[in-house]
Amino acid sequence: MLAVNDRSRKAMIAKIHIAKKELNLNDYMYRYILKETTGKDSCKIMTHQELDKVLQVLCGLGFSPKKKASINEFGPDKDGIIRNLTRIAETTMGMGWKKRIRGYIRKKFGVDDLRFLSYRQLTDVFAFVRAIQRKEEPF
């Protein structure tokens, strides 16, 4: 498993290579920028701080890194998850399932309805219902 710093370095190197492509830099110009900025002509041998300097220079040339896609923006359909969750909760928990779910989300997230939860929060509620389902299943 990679260390956090190693992952961060690899992500920065990837951003630099994306910037090279988006700015249409040929290899000569790319290496010139690296050499002028850090004194090194390869990202592999640069420190985290040097990579950051190169990224700043590339941003000054017009590159703007994209934000990571949020799972809330591109996650699965929340309504489908809520339908599936209520179906499983109803069969697992019986008649008082609505009160139990509402109490759980009120205590954990401070809201009264599943519709107000994010995708990540819904997966947490789903795990709660699945845990109850596993407890009640016979071996």
C-alpha cells in the first residue's frame, strides 16, 4: 500500500502531465519549464514542494486543475436507494420500521426524513438496516 505522501506525489505528477497535454506543450517546452522552475528536468526526481512550484507555473500559463467528482454529484439515484432501503426496512423491522429509521437518522444526522440525506449518509442508514437484517436472520 502506498503512503499518503506517495499518493499525493503521484497525483501531482498526473496533474502536471494533464497540464502539459492541455497547454499543448511539446517535450522541449515542458522540460524547459521544469528546468527553469526547479533545476530538474523530470518530475520523478522532484520533491513535493518542487512539484507544487511546477503546478503553480503551469496554472499561471492557463492550466486550471479540475476538482474531483463528488459522489454526491455523480452517485447512484437517491430515490432508487430510498425505495430499496424502505422496502428492506419494512420487511426486516416490521410495523415500527418508520419510527426506528426516523429515530436513527434524527439522532445520527439531525434530520427527519431520508430525502434530506446525502448519498453517503444514505449508505450509512442502509448499513444500519442490513445489520439489523443480519441479526434477525436464522443461521
